Amino acid sequence: MPPQQERDVEELIEALDAAHRETSRIQREMFDAIAQMDRLEIWRGSGARDMAHWLAMRQGISQWKARRWIVAAHALEHLSDLARAFSTGELGIDKVVELARFASFESEAGLIRWATFVSCAAVRRRADLEVRRAIDDVRDAERARFLNWWHLDDGNRLGLEAELPAAHGAVVASALQRVTETLPVMPGEEDPICAEARRADALVALCSSRLADDADADRATVVVHARLGDLTATRGSAEIEGGGAIHLETARRLLCDGRVQTVLEDQNGEPLRLGRLSREPSASMIRLLRHRDVECRFPGCGARRFTQAHHIVWWGEGGATDLDNLVLVCFFHHRLVHEHGWAVRRDGGGGLRWIRPDGSAHRQRQAPSEPAAPRGTQLVRAGPRAPT
């Protein structure tokens, strides 16, 4: 680096450090003001529930951060060394807020030296371990738990939002991660950036598995509205009641493994009749299917978890719900058939033929053939050795 450029870089670094010190000084003054306003209870009559709520609305920060700031503001009034390290920029606001949770007059000097050389995450972890969690905090987290869902994008997508106590959330995250690691990757989603999409697949797989084990006949009735003839045509649309429009192939996949009630309508949208419900394989038939096929029947797949019954000849096209017309496929290959253009057919001998989207037959990789022997030689296959 040229000398002039080195000097320019040094000046930039010095300017950054000076700005940091000035920012820290102002933030220290802000914390003084927060402590005074909390004692005066200035939030009363302002439409806020408490000081943390008022501060969150006023400063545009989360209530979690507002509560931490308030606690730190009061603690710094008694922790002179930590207050000095804050105002001079020796420690940034994140480390100061965490140290203020558990530092004492006797320990603050040593904690400041330690915090200078560790990350913010390390300081927070120590604070979490040092602070005895009040039972009221645990109860608040329990009461605040929620799970909501809503339809968006004209019903083409479903949004989910949830907040759980940390212990419960760890169970959910661990289960989703374990399932994610077992699911095959959909075509075009090999990049690590698609990890979020795979976690979404894991959630669907977990819920599908739970419903499959439920003995209640009404465990998952999904009402699909479709125009008369659309479900057997190549064009048209379908709609999930309470949801939005879905592709016909998605509707056909739902008809394979869910208890779906189809409401047939005329061209004016008037209901004509309710579709049959006997399409769903019985529990005994599913047991026979799993006993016969054991695993996903796509060549070489072998998946045994999250498998589903697929109608080879679609039920709406006259296919019967019997073992000859059913095949066990995993969640991944079921989607390949319906949403990615693959097909499966049973040949005259009872075997299965898998067909690619371009119409070509899928063939398993053949085992390497035995090398041909040189002319004039005779191959002798080795057999068991005779006892000596």
C-alpha cells in the first residue's frame, strides 16, 4: 500500500474511533435520562403500558431491548467503573448492557478487563448463566407463546409466525433440523441458500406423518373446489376452501394421500354434487401396501420415512383404490410425479416404469459388465474351495 494511502487509512480509523467515543458518551447520557424518566414514570397517560413500552415506541426499538436498557441505566448509577468504560468508549453499548445485568461493585473492574477481549456473545452467555431467571419471566414467556397463519399472494402462499418459550422452541428447531437432514433435495435446490426451503419441506413432512398416524377419519379434510371436468383435463384450476387457487397437479397429489372432499360445480359455480370419499385407502390397505412395497418404489431411493400412497391411474380418471393401482412413494418422489412432470406406470408383468418429464424412460444405472476374456481362453468361475 502506498504511503499516502496508508496515512489516509489511519486517518479513517482515527475518525471512526473518535466517532465511537462520542457516540458512547452520548449513549451514556441517554441512559442517565432513561433512569430519571423511569423514576418519574413519564410513561403514564401516554398510551404506553410501562416504561419499556414507552421507550420502545419512542425510540423504535424492541421491547426486549428497551427492558435491557432500563435495567442497565439504573445499574450504571451504582457501577462507576462500568459507567466510565461506557462513556469513554472502552466498551460498546451491547457489552455494557449485558455486564450491567450481573456486575457488582466488587467485580466490575475485573469484568471490564475480561469483556474487552471477548465477543458480545460470550458476555451475553455469561450474563445468562450468572443471572438467576425469575419464575415470573418463565411464566411471561409461557403466556406470550403463539402460532398464527394467514394466506397471502391471492391464496397461493401460507404465512406462518410463531413465538415459543426457549425450551419449547429448541425442541421444534431440533426436530425440524433432524428431518431436514433426511429429506432429499428437490431439483434446482442443491445450493445451501435453499436451506430455508428444505426446512419448510421438513415441517410439511412432520405434519403429514402425524396425520397419517391419526385414526380419526376426519383428521384432515381438505375441501377442493374445481369446475366440472377440470380435474380430468390438462387445463383449468382448483381452489382450496379457506385458502386460494392451486395447480391441478397439486390437487391431484392431495387426492392421493389426504382425505379430500371434492365439490363439483357447473360453469356458473353452482355446486352439483359432493365427490366420493371412499377413494382414501383404508388403514388395513395402507398396512398391506407398506408390507408389500416396504419403501419408496422409485428405483434406488429406499426411503421408508414419510412415504405416501400414490394412485398410478388417478382416482378421478377411473383408477381404483386397490393394491394393484397403488404404489408407495416418498414425499420427494410424490412431488416429482405431480409438480415436476414425472410419471409412473405399471407394465404387464406387474413391474413399474418411471418416465421422465421429457417422455423418456428412467433406467437404473446398470452394474458394470464382466470384462470379456481374450480370444482362445476360457473363463472359469471360482467356486467354493475343496477342503484340504
